Amino acid sequence: LQGSTLTKCNVDNAKVAITRGASGQHAIVVGRNFNSTIKDCYVTNSEIKQIIQTSGLFIGSVNSANVKITNCAVQNCKFTGTTNESLHGLFCGTANNSHAITFNNSYVEDFGQFNYIGSSSATNTIIQEDGIVTTSTNMIRSTSNFADPELSWKLNKSGGSSTHSAIWSHNGTSPIFADASNIAVYKAGNIYNGNATATPIYTTSTLPVDYTALDLRTNYDVPSYSTINYIVESASANALIYLPAGADNVPSTWKNTILGTTCGSLELTDGEPFFCPEAFTATTATYMRNCYTDGGWETIILPFTVNSMTDESDYSIEEFSGKNGTNIQFEEVALGEGTANIPYIFKYDGNETAETIPCTFTGSGTIPASTEMPDQSFCGIFM
């Protein structure tokens, strides 16, 4: 590889067997390296066995200046039957030069016993992650680290630059190359799943079904919103989607989008979970469900103040006002006087039947952040 460049090399299921101590440096990808650039390569499921001389799972020896190894990974590889273990390194066997040698965003899975570099006489070996100098220990990662798509995202970011290479994907356990069947790993925002804890996700993350909010204002670098339609489709029907103010090219099929702090139309579906991690203002808010017409009381609790409802003159609405001994007391309220996230009871006052009829509740204004329900003597249907 002297004076050359190696890019996008994949070595899988390889075995390098040296049965005697011949001179030289041994590795799965590169034995000895001079004045070269190596980037975006990975090695998996391979081994080097019966080694006496210098060896590394990725590169045997670096013997000159101006060597740069960037965005490379070694997973599920090992040495077997080795001697002179101080000459073996998980990623590199030896680094020998007085000039700069750079390892940037190059990771290896830990299986114990060995260092990142076996031995080094290089006075200017630079080990970086995201373009920032770090320790070699930080580049030795656990199996769970390799199973996290964040590692593929780091490989895509070319050592911390603003450019995204789109070379790396992830298959749930390992970084792999992106192709027509495997989308490149991008940051895809933060999700909320029924509580106030934000979880960063990536384009290859395993998503919980019916999560309750998606925040695309931070931790996001996907080039097109339409690319993550499948993520939006995994959400609850009532999921909120937070977007930067002024966001454009937002797919028209996305519901409950909040640009900055304003949602043009909040539409809530009966029987689906709802959780608001951050308050916003809804220009209009609606909720529809089938209501009884048998004259009995029903309960309701909504995250917005109701200003109108279908055939509102046919209904009585009351709120809890206290208790007297064993009696629970309620008092009548008018539409528009209620408070978000407070339970109410209501009943149909028209001609009683055994049927149900669709009823739409409409409001607007501030949608407060969801909290734990206060200690009430009764609790309505919470969405």
C-alpha cells in the first residue's frame, strides 16, 4: 500500500495462519504500511492464529509518517495460539516512527488481554474520536457499543467534520456498508415514549411501537424529512412532531406537527396514548369519540380547553368541586371555562336512546406539558 489509498474494504470470515516465526508484520487487512491513507474499512468474524511476530487485527505495523487511518472498525475478531503477546495489538501491532501517525474514529471490539496498539516507539501517534484527541482505551469498545447505531453514525461523520459520508449503515449488531437495502445511519431526532425522557434515535434504530412524541429540532441530520416517513408511521396516532420554526418540505401526511411552538391543527384520536413533553400553542385542537345517548354520565379529560362540541346544547358538563362526607360533589361549567388536563363528567340531555353518536370536541390555545395526574377523588378517561 505504499503511496496508495485503501477505501471501503470489507473483510469477513477470514483466517490468517502463520505457523512459524517468519519475519514480518501480520494482520487481517494490512501487514505493513508506509505513507498511506486507509478509510472506511471493516473486519468481522476473523482470526489470526499461531503468531510469533508483530501483528494486529486490522494492521500489522505502521512504519512511516503521514499514515492516516480513518473510520475503520474491527468486530468479533481474535488472536489464537499466540506468543510474544506484547507485540500484538487489537487494532495495530506496532507504530514505529518519529512523525505523526493518526488513527481517527477507528474502533475495535474488546475481547480482553490486548491493548489498542501492541507496542509503539512513535512519538507523535495521534488517536482521535470525532476529530478530538482521545486515549487508545476509548477506541476499544464493548459488544453493546458495536450494537448501537451511534457507532455507525460516528464512522459516517469522518472524524467530527460537518460532512456526512453516508457510507455506513447498521444491521442491529454491527456497522455495515450502506446500500439499496440498508439505509445510511443519520441522527433522526429524539423520541418520547409516554414520559419526559428523551431518547436519541438513528435511522436504523429499533423503535418502540406507538411512541408519543418525536423531536426533530435537535440531534437531527437526515437530509430529507421524507426519508424518515417510516419512523413517523411507527408513532401513536396522537404523537406530536416537533420541528424547527420555519421548517419546509414537511410531508403533508404528517399530523400534529409543531413548528417552533405553534401547531396549526392538533387532531386527537380516541383510545390512543397522548403525552406532551413540551408545551405549545394549538391554533385548533379537536378530539372525536362516540358518546352515549342514554342519559348516563361519562367522564372525559383532554389536554386542551374545550370551546365547543357537537350539539353542545344537548349536553350538561360538570366538574368535581369537593366532597361532603361520603358524597362527591360536582358543579356545572360552561364550555370554554374548563381547564386542560382536568377531568369532567358530562351527559346527554336529549331524547334518550341505546345508541351512541359521534361527538367532536374543539378548542385552541396552550397545550401544557403533560405531568403526573394530581390526586383526585375521581379520574376520567385520560388520553
